[in-house]
Amino acid sequence: MRDDQPFPRLGEGEQRAWLNLVKVLLTLPGALESQLLRDADLTLLGYMILARLSMVPGERLRMSQIAEMANGSLPRISHAVARLEDRGWVTREVCTGQGRRFTTATLTEAGRAHLAASAPAHVAMVRQLVLDPLGDDFVAVGDAVGRIVETLGLPTEVLKRR
């Protein structure tokens, strides 16, 4: 589009909705992470890694799978998992298969216990900041946001609790 070409501006309702969404995108992760750091000495990414590991068979994932889940680079994920490993909450193992080397992360008993202890306060915060204000609209909003997730090309799988 050329600079002198008009572009489709947001309508009043669209602009209000867009600004509200941006405020949530910029503020919610920090609010959730503050609670996790204060109550569980965990970053939001660390919590999500532990939670993801707890939901898969064998509680083990390749680092590339964790990076995909978190939409993060392998170096960023490796650093986050190393912090979890230093605390004894995960172990890492270099594996080979199909002519390739890869690293897996596995949830430890201590990690499972820390996640279980951390979850109630975190879920309470998620309820307070997101579910309660949205009420019956929560599932519809989540489904609508799922369309953005798909447009961004992010994984859309839903994990069932084991």
C-alpha cells in the first residue's frame, strides 16, 4: 500500500475493542507472572512448561515441542528449562533417534509437587482476572481468540488432563 493511499480505519467500536485487547495483551501476562513469582518463585513461562509436561504421557517432551507450545526460540526455552532443572523440577536428557540428536525435558516428582502446590493460587488469579469478569462469555471469547491463534499459525491442540 502506498503512503498516499487511504486505508480502512477502525470504526469507533472496533477501535475501543482493539485498545481493550491490547491493554489485556500488555498487562495480563505481567499480572499473572507477578503472582507466580511472589507465591511460587516461578515465571509464567516456567509454570506453563511444568503444566504442559504434567499433561503429556510420560511427563516428557522434546525441547522443540516445548518451544512450539510457548512460541519461543529454542535458546529461550533451553534457558527457562535450565532454571527449572537447577531447582530440581525437571531433568533434561540428550537422546538420539532417526539419525538425530535431541533433548527432552521430563517433569520430576519435585516438579510435580511444586506445580500442585502452585496451581491453586494461580488458578484463583486466572479466575479473578479473566474467568469471573467474562462469566458466561469466557468460552465464546476463548473460541474467538482461537481463530487468531490459527491465523498466527500457532498450535491449537487441546491437552486433556491425565
